[in-house]
Amino acid sequence: MGNVTVVGAGVIGLSIAHELATAGHTVRVVADREAAASVSGVAAAIWFPHDVDHSDRVLDSAAVTYRRLEELAEDPRTGVHMRPGTVLSRRPDPDTSWTRAVPRTGPADPAALPAGSTGVRCTVPLVETGAYLAWLRETVTALGVRFRTAEVGSVDEVLRADEPDALVVAAGLRSAALLGDDDEVFPIRGQVVRLANPGLTEWLTDDDHPEGLTYVVPRRDDVVCGGTGDTGSWDEQVSPETEAAILRRVIAMVPELAGQPVLSRAVGLRPGRPTIRLEAVPGHDRPVFACYGHGGAGFTLSWGDAARTAALLA
């Protein structure tokens, strides 16, 4: 057991800090912003392996996380809820490999779907990001995890400043720059608008919508409506035109949203990569590990990949 520094305080970094502290390590988290101000705070945070490959390793981590979040949903302080909903597809051969990570799924009623589409019905964890990230930070703090706010430019800078026995880079989109050895990371711009909830309880996702990625994720007090998947865009400004297009799509699919006031709006940059990087990183005088590239599936893979990372340090 030793001193470990985790770079990154989003859902991946905090989950790793939790698993390392639980295993007996002394853990410090270094980040330039709170989790709520990161892309984790923007996410609709419905369990689904979005913008990542559906390899066996990814789906195994998704299944581990599903079970962990299902347990956490029993504690109202966590902000996790189990909610039913529908995954739409408009392709003749939809990828349903993700269903093996879900205990129960079934076909949606064709009469309730847009023409030319099929759907899978299932119940999955939905995370209220504000409550959950606050709970997770409070939980790891109680485990003895310390926090340092700093903007760091490289892994070596952190190794010099904190002098840890090992270091984990889990800083999302910034991870590649910190390590300096990875040119495969790219931003995936996601824009959302949050509406007042008129009483909706079921979520809906439509990756194949002809006018763009569309999802409706009702939380307790609002509905997260999206979205976009603009690969390669670093633009973090809210686009009024994009918001108007999102609202047209979601209202057409869920008419109850018409006339609901806008409560907030946001843009986040998902950390895209052809495959998730979860491995030891050579070339440093102390052990360094990487865990990043989760696309739009940070919450979905968080506990599974945190456990994998902790196993690397065992």
C-alpha cells in the first residue's frame, strides 16, 4: 500500500480514488476544476455505452458498473435511480451487443415507435449528476482522500510536486496532453438543454435520428434533452441554433415537452478515443497508469474501470 496521486476529479477519477482508498492506499486527487464543472457535470448520465466500442472488456466494465449503481440506487443520498426507457434504432441490423450487460431487456411496442424504427426496452441506472458527484466526493473524503486544486502541464510535474509512489492519469480529454505520448484522443462536443419536467419518468435515446443524435432523459426536477456528437469540435459555447434544433427533435418525439421552460443549458467535450486506454505507461521513474478515453460512457464504465485500475496497482 502506498501513496497514489490521481489526476482528474470527474466521475472516472473520483471512482478510481474510491477504489484505491478502499484497497488501503493513501490517495490524493489533483484537478484544475470540481467534478460539477467538468464534462461529468454536463452528462445526461443515463447508463449506456455511448461513443465507445462494444468490446468484451467494455461490456464487462459496463455490467460491473450497472450492478454497482443498482446497489447505490437503494440509497437516496446517491442520486441514482433505476428508470425504464427505450433505445431506438433505425438500422436494419442494430448493434444490440450492449444488452448482455443488462439483466433484462425486451422489444418495444412497434406502435409506440417512429415509423421505420425498432426499439429495446430496459431499466437502467440514471444518475442525477449534481447529487451523485457531491456524494462521491464526500464519500472519498471520508475514506481519507485529499484534494489539491492545480492546473498541471505534465505527468512529470505532478510526480515532482506530490512525490507519490504511483500516479493515475484519469483527466479525460486532457490526459493525452499530460502524458505526451498519445495522439489518438479527440473531443466529441455534446450540447444539452435542460427543461422543466412535466412529469416524465421514462427516458428515450435515438442515436440514428436523421436530424442528429436525440435523447430525452427525465430526472427528478428537469429533463436533459440532447444532443450533439460533434467529433473534433473544441467549441464549448452554447449554440442557439443547435439548441433550437434539439428542441424541435425532442418535442416531436415527446410532445409533453412543448412549452416547458428552459432551466439551463450546457456544452461538454467528451473524451473520444478509438479504444479506452487503461494500462501501465512506461518511461517514468515511478509507476504511472492511464485510464481515459471513455467517450460518452464515463458514468456507464466508471466502477468497472476503477476496479480494473485498482487491480493494476495491487
